[in-house]
Amino acid sequence: MTSSTLPGNPESVFTYGAPQLKFGNGASDEIGFDLSRFGVRRVLVVTDPGVAATGHPQRVADQMAQFGIEARVFDGVHVEPTDVSLVAAIDEARSSGPWDAFVAVGGGSSIDTAKAINLLTTNPGELMDYVNVPVGKGQAPSQPLKPLVAVPTTTGTGSESTTICVMDVIAQRVKTGISHAWLRPTLAVIDPDLTLSQPPGVTAASGMDILCHALESYTARWYTTYDRKSPDQRVPYCGSNPISDMWSEKAMSLLAGSFRTAVRDGDDAQARSDMAIAATFAGMGFGNAGVHIPHANAYPIAGQVKDFHPKDYPAGEPMVPHGMSVALTAPEAFRFTFEASPERHVRAAELLAPGADRPSDAAEFLPTVLADLMRDIDIPNGVGAVGFGEGDIPDLVDGAMKQQRLLATCPRAVTEDDLAGIFRRSISLW
């Protein structure tokens, strides 16, 4: 960091949090036992229709009976949740409760929906009371939440590790979220067997989310460059730090050896296992350090989608999957942040592409590695490929600027003009 970024009263404390973790083939068969240790009797299993069709959520629910636990499956999760879908899920859980615990089986959509259900069935008020400012009121929960077990069936969001619930707010055409330490799942159960049915398009988009989680947290502002906070002001996103760096680096190393293989050959058990643990490791990094420009840009890309329909996702309304929307401006975002920490950007490129030739202009190393990967796994060639043009840039910038919680984590100050340039150069990446 340059001296100009150092505050007058610098922070000297960073925080770290993570769920309990159970990893391995067959780990999801032990959830009934795990919940019995919390003394629960009624559990709501939260999932979406596509995952429900695999039978995994019902199997997880059924094996709880031997421990005296009554479990019901709710399969009404909306892929890429909205404020409307979350309110509907919360209302359903309230009317059929009370619940002693929750189990989320699915991708980030299911886990985030379960977080919202847990929050709003244990605390007073409505959803927008807790949504991050300026979109919502940013209220903190006043009552403890119930145990939440997160069981990811996709390898991407890292939501099983984090304190964040993400949603589209339809009326404002923006993606935002709720962030509080109490939203972090109690237990993350990572069973690679559950990811084998994930199709190539979903694997590619979700994997880019893992990658950007690791990259953004690794290049985030160092924790001592923030102004010092009082204990009550501390938030989960505290900036990059020695512990988050460790998880981010390990996630990138795992992705280097498994990402392309998992997309090309979904039956490769080792690649699936490496992707699953990489997603969790990246979540344990960014869930504490934070993310920045690619995620801030992703929210309006997803929220303002016109008529794009991604490959291998359910047919229906237009959508840009979260991991894809994060990837679309990532090469240009990391060109912009390079000057804040050149050595970290170079190190990240070396981890993702071991043995690759380093270009004469070091600032091009990481963007080139990212673009090569995106081409190989069939991620669209920039925001233009998902339906946006020059005339959409002002609205995209406006939506990204609302994500100040994320942009504050960027290692460089970000202006509207900076974001406009990143979006403009991301209309076509190659």
C-alpha cells in the first residue's frame, strides 16, 4: 500500500470467523446425528425444485427420523433469490413453524434463502429492515438465530462459510444483500458426491464465483489501511489479512488443477472434490476479508438483465448467474487494481497458471490468465455478450456505486468514471 492510503489512526485488529466444517464423500449422511447434538426436534430443509428432483434433500430429511427429528422439505427456493421470493419463503416458514433448526441443501440460492428464513423467523420486522443500506435499513438482528446447516450441491458461492445473504431487489433493479456475523451457518457439510450432477455451464459460472472470491479477497485493502474501529463497529469484512490470504491462496492453487477438468469432465471425482473444498476455502477467505469491484459490478449486471438465458440453467425468465456476472468485468477490474499491489496480482496469476509465461507488462498477467480461462470454459465474452451496450453503462455504474460496502474494500478509491471505464472496456474482453 502507498503511504497515501494509510489513515491517521490505523487499525491494528482483524477478525476471523468460520463455521464448523465436515468434509468428505458421504458427509451428508450424518446430518441427523449432527443436529441431534443441538437437541433439535423440528427442522425445515430448504431447497429449490431442481435440487429437490435429485432426491438429495428428501434423503437428508429422511435420515433425521432415526434421531427423533421431524423434518419437512421446503422446495420453493427461487434460483437467484429476489426480495419477493425471500418474503414468500419467510412467510411459508413462519406459517408452518416454529422450527428448531434449518438445513439448506443446494447452491447459494438455497443457502441464502435459509439464512433469510432463519433471520426473519427469529427476529421481528420485515426483510428490508435488515437489507444493507442504502437499499434497505441495515438493521442488525436483536435475537439469536437458530442452528443452520449448509449443504452445498454446487461448487461456487461459498455461502456455507459466509455471513452474507444476497438477493435482487426487483423494484430498484439492483442486487444487494444482508450482512451480519449471526447469518454464518453453524455447520457446513461439504459432500462432493452431491456435486456430480452439476452440468458444465453451472460448473463454469459457479467456479468463476470461487475464483473471484479468492482473487478479490486476496487483493482487498490490507486490514491496517482502515481507520481504527471500536469493538461495536467491527464488521465481518475487515480487509485482507494473514488468515484470509492463506485460504485464498489455497483456493487458487486447487482451482488451477481442477477447474477446467471439472467443466470438461463432470464425472472426475478428484476434480469435483477439489472444486468443493476450494469453494469453501475461498468462502473462508472472502467471508472475512471481503470482495470488491467484480462483485459490486455483478449486482447491477444481474439485476438489470434483459433477455439473456444461460446455458445449462433452468428455462424461464432471463438471468445472468451470479458467478458469471462477477466474471464479466473481472479482467478489467484487476487491471485497475494492479497498481495498488502489483506483487499480489502477479502472485495470483502464478497460482492460477503455474508455469505460464509472464508478459513484459506485469499488469497484463492476471487479466490474460483470467481471459484465457474464461474462453476455455465458455464464459461469455464480456457484458456485451449478455445483452448490455454502451447506452446501459450509466445505469450499471449507478447500481455498482450503491455497493459501497463492497467498494470500500477495494485497494484503490473507485469513482463513477473509474467504473464506467471498467464497464466500457468489458463490453468485449477479447
